[in-house]
Amino acid sequence: GEFGPGDPGGHRLVITPESADQLAPLVDEFLRRAPKIERWRFFGYRTANPAEYADRLVRGRTGKGMDGLSFMLIPGDFHRIGVEYRRSGGSDDEVALTAIDSLLGEQIVNRWIGPLEASSSQPGLLERVFGGSWNLPTGAVTPERLRAVVELRIAAIRKSLPTQPRWALPAGPWSVVQRNVEDAVEAGLFEE
């Protein structure tokens, strides 16, 4: 679980099954039975946080802030969004993964994000000599912009999906499939 500030003057309690998906129904039932308490909100997943709060959370969990952290969004499999992370001064998996969870929230991370990888790009000369983040790689996203950019990418993915899944489309005549196979054989793509 996680406790933190909620609505102005309120509190928030997060009770999450983490990666134990089989416990989600238990968490749902627990939250359904939770008493209604003024200025308290209960969640079954970690919510997204503004960058300032996420930085405090990351510092509290890892002892390091999000300074010099940047992200690259890359296409993932099955309409997911891959995230490469980079931190000036060297990669720090714990900081980056905690930041991603806090900036995006557990629902977005579980449904839309993957894979998560450390970037293989090397820091530039100014970064190596003076430290800090002098130049973000082209296309890199700062922690402050990560959620907005991910939400835009999610909207684009949703827009690109067909209105009906393939399994729900009406079946075409067998002759169409048979003809496509015959064309492929004629083209030498495979033997009969």
C-alpha cells in the first residue's frame, strides 16, 4: 500500500496487488467495502503524479531524484509503448522505473507500457566533462512531459485500431482464402 496527499486537504490510500494480478478481485472487494470517510480517497492502483510530487516520491524510495532523467518512446509489440530511459551520469534502473510508475500511474504502465529498457546511447562530451544534462537526444522526453506525450501516443494507437476486432468481422467466403493461397503458390512463396 501507499499513503499520500489526496484532494486538497485530503488523503489518499493505495492498496494495489502490484504484479500479483490474481489478487485484483480481492483488492476490488476490499475497496468496495471500504467505509466512506470525508476527505479520504481509496485506490486499487497507483495514480499518476505531477513531476514535482513524483520527484519527492522517487527521492524517498531511492535516495536520488529525477535530475538528468530522460525518456525515449519506442514502438512496442501489440500496440504497447516501449520506454528507453537515460540518466546523465549513468543509468539507474531503480530511479527510472520508480519515476515511470509515479509519473504515469499503474493503470497506464500495466496496460500500455513495455518494454522498459536502459538506453544504450552515451552521454555527450559536455555531460561527461561537466555533468548534468546538456543535450537531450532528439526525441527525448523530460519527466515533466512524459505523461502528456504517452497520452498522445495512446490516443494515436487507439485511433489506428479497427473499429471491430478481426474475430468479430463477418466471415468472407472460403474462395477468397483459397484464391489467396493459390496466388501465393503461383508466386512461389510456398509449395502445395
